[in-house]
Amino acid sequence: MFDGIFEAIEEWMREFLTGMVTSNLTEMFSDVNEKTGEIAAQVGQTPQGWNGSIFSLIQNLSNSVIVPIAGMIITFVLCYELISMLTEKNSMHEIDTWMFFKYFFKMWVAVYLVSNTFTIAMAVFDVGQHVVSAAGGAINAQTAINIDTMIEAMETAMESMEIGELVVLALETMLVSLCMKIMSVLITVLLYGRMIEIYLYTSVAPIPFATFSNREWGAGGEQLFPWASGAWVPGVLYDGVRRHLCGAGVNHSDFRQHALGAVRGGGIYRNPMLQPDENKRTKQGSVQCTLDSRKEDFLKIGLIDVDSHNWPNLCLMKLSAYHKAQGDSVEWWKPEGWYDVVYKSRVFTDIYSKDTFMVENAGEVIRGGTGYGLKENLPDAVEHSYPDYSLYPQFPDTAYGFLSRGCPRNCGFCIVSGKEGRRSVQVADLSEFWDGQKEIKLMDANLLACPEHEKLIQQLAESRAWVDFSQGLDIRLINPDNVSLLNQVRTKMVHFAWDNPDEDLTGYFQRFLELTAVKDKRKRQVYVLTNYESSHEQDLYRVETLRDMGFSPYVMVYDRPSAPKITRQLQRWVNNKRIFYTVKDFADYAAGRKEAV
């Protein structure tokens, strides 16, 4: 008797749960089909077709309020354009008749655009409506879900399920059905918000159009066309998506391998020289010519850090500071809008940092840096400007700069002697680039070779900031006097270099250990140059000798793409300090690597 009761209860629960799942699925698929059709219908409507009364209100508002305001703006812009045109021609002493024909034609086009902005905008939306309507038909035809077929398949599958599985399935379908309802509400809000946004932009469109005739003021009008294309199809409105579709985006790798000539020789923060872009015709031949030939009008400056923003570019920070001091507008370059001058700076060569930026929206493009060549330095007025650290907010409370330039060593792998000279000379005091920051990144190639190095080290000590001698001190120039001064500096990191495998520097390193107050081996780092006239055995000897002495070696690979696998593997072993101090023998590390030699 009880068996029959339990079977009846089980059958009733099975029918109840099956019905619940079927009901949830039917409602969910119906909502999907309904919402898909609604989306196709909504995005295919023009502003006048969506709500005629609101459209009429917006049109009257645009014609009666916005167009008169745009008329006042265009009057000012055209007057400004006329005055600028006359003053640029030597105060009317170099006037040509074609200038006035050009001006009157530009004036007629500007007035026509402002007077017919609403009509032009509606024509744009009519084209978009035609495209989206055609796509909407395909959406309705290809994305509709056959509910009966789906339910029949589910019922067949549920017949073999246990009660527990049906309970879980019922709860899942109920949750999914609820989520679909929430998504339907959100989609409705987005659709309505899109059309409201279209109304708002269309109503004020005459104002940006009023500035379209002037290059300096016309950025607002230029922005209207990408926005209008974005308003046709949801998603294209957003700059990131639009640039991706247009192929304008540039990927910046977060990982940057160090090229030895740039990191140590040229300096990872090395102040680049700047020269005109060979791919773009320019009137000036250098930064100095550009600065000398500038007119009194304020300029719009664009900056491009070709190496990415993983490290601050000192050259761009100084250029930004100089131009801002002149009253110019400075920002990171964007493909939209117009720039009077765009500076492209690159420290690394094509091996590590390819220049993929195509600049077409600038009167002049100037490129420079050790990644392009060694021809020219910044003008003194720019070189001695206090850097604009606001360009890189991701590196807060840190100062970057040079106290000295040049190096007497003239190493074959290094560009410093060829670029800055074979004498190390003082070029600045600390106050030129430091103003109370907690940390100082010093980028001098050979500070100890500078005759004034004791005075400069004293400035670092008196600052009480944490100092990173990032480009390396010359271990061969260490003596009790300068180490005594270095001991007064709050040292965050001191770097040295052991580049020549044929030169035994162990005595110099030992003497430094005896004199220094820097007792933490992690703060005593030594660059070890590899793949430059050295064998693997010589590289390994320097690494192990430095480690045994109490220094932290850091392997630098010269021309890394051409380096043998074992050299690249040595670099990974040494520079990963957790592995380096855990696996003491390189042979043990290499044995577990597929590419081991």
C-alpha cells in the first residue's frame, strides 16, 4: 500500500517539476524572441519615426534657440579667421586676392552647414535606418528560437531524470528566466537612452558645426561625424570599439625587454634628440627651428611615447613643461582632432619598440630619441625645463633626471660616448628636476667620472630622498672619499656593471664591500653583459662570482633576438631571484628546461 502511495507522490512531483521547467523555458524563449524582434525594430527607427511629438519639439528648439546661438559663434569664428589670415600675411603687406575667394567660400560653406545642420543630421540617420532595417530582417529570420522543438527535446530528456535532478533543473531554469526578465528591462532602458541621446546631440549639433570652418576651433565639429556613425549602430558610438573597427588602435605591451644600448648605454630615460618625421613633410628641420619659428598664437601639442607608458619619457616631460610654460595646450596624441605639432619619442630601436603610429592630423610631426638616431639634442631652453611629472601619474612622488652627461669609456656596445661625449661633465644641479619627491631616479651614465661628482653626491645626500643610481656607477672609480659620501645618501638601489669578461673586477667589488654602508645584497645590483664577445662559461663565471661575493647580478643580453638559447635561459635563471637563490647550480635549472643546451 505504501509503495503505491510513494509512487503516486513521486509521479505527482515529477509532473509538477516537469511542468515548472517547461513553463520556465517557454516563458524564457518567448521573451528572447520578443525582445530580439523589439531590438531589431527599435534600432531601425529614425528619430522622427520613434516619437513624432518629441521630434517636433527638438526640431523647434534647435531652429529657434540653438541655431541663433550657433550663428553668434560662427560670426566670432569667421571674424577671428579673417583677422588671423590678415595678420599672418605680414600685417596685410602680402595680401593675395585668392585669399579672399577662399575665405568667402569657407564662410558660405560654414553658414550653409549651420543653417542645415538638422537636415544633414536627419539624412545621416535615414541612411543608418536603412542599413539597420535590412540587418533587422536578418536578425528576426535567423535568431528566432523554435520553442516547440526545444520543449519537446527537453521533455524527452526529463523523462529519464531523477527527482533531485529535476529539482535542480527547475531552480536553474527559474533563475535563468528571472535573469532574462532583468536583461529585458535593461535592454529597454538602453534602447530608450540611445534615442534620447540622439535627440540631445541632434538638437545641439549646430554649435559644433559652427566651429567647423576653423582649424583650431573645429575639433567639436570633427567629433560629430564619428558620433553620428556610432549612433546608427549601438556599440560603434564608443571610441575604443570604433578605433578597433577602423584599425586605429595600437597595442602597448606591458612587457619590455631591455636593449643594452638603450637601458645602460643610451639610458632607459635617455633624453632623446628630436628630428622631423621622414614620412611626413615638415617646414622645420628640428625642435630648435620649430621653437624659433613659432608665432605668438598658442599651439596645440600632441605627445607620443612610442615605447609605451611603462617607463616615463624624460624628453616628453620636458617638452610638455616647456610648451605649457608658453601657454600651449599639451596632451597625449589622439587620432581625433588637429595638432599644430606632434612629438614622437622613442628610446629603443625597432628590435624592441616598433613605431606603428601613423599621424595624419598634425601640421608638423617631429620624432626623436636614441631609438631613431644620435644626431641632435634638445635645445637648452627645453633641456633645462623642470619635467612635467603629471604626464605619468602612475609613477608618483619620483623625480627623474641627469646631474652629469658623457662617459670616457667609449665601450663598443654603448652609445653614450658617441652621443654625449667622452668626458663626463656636470649639466645640472639636483634642483633642476627634484622638488621634494621621496625618490630620485638618477640616470647619469658615469657620475663618478665627473670632476664635480663629490658636490653632486652631497646634493643627493642633503635631499634625504631615496636614490636609485639606475644606470650604474663605475666600480673602477670607487675610492674611500666618494664611498664615504655615498654612505651619506639614502640609497634605494646602487648599480654597477661588469661588461668585459676579460677584465677582472673582483678586487674593485671587494673594496666596495669593505667601504660601503649598503649591507643589503638586494640593493647592490650588478649588470652583467652577455652575448657580446663573451662565452657562456665567462658569463656564468661572472654571475656566480658576484653572487658568492654578496652582489645581486642582473643579466643584460646584447641583441637578444640573436642570442643563443642558453644565454636567454641564463638570463631567466639569474633575473628571477626566487629561482636564482633556490636553485644554486645553473646546470640543475637548465636540466628541467625543454630548450636547455
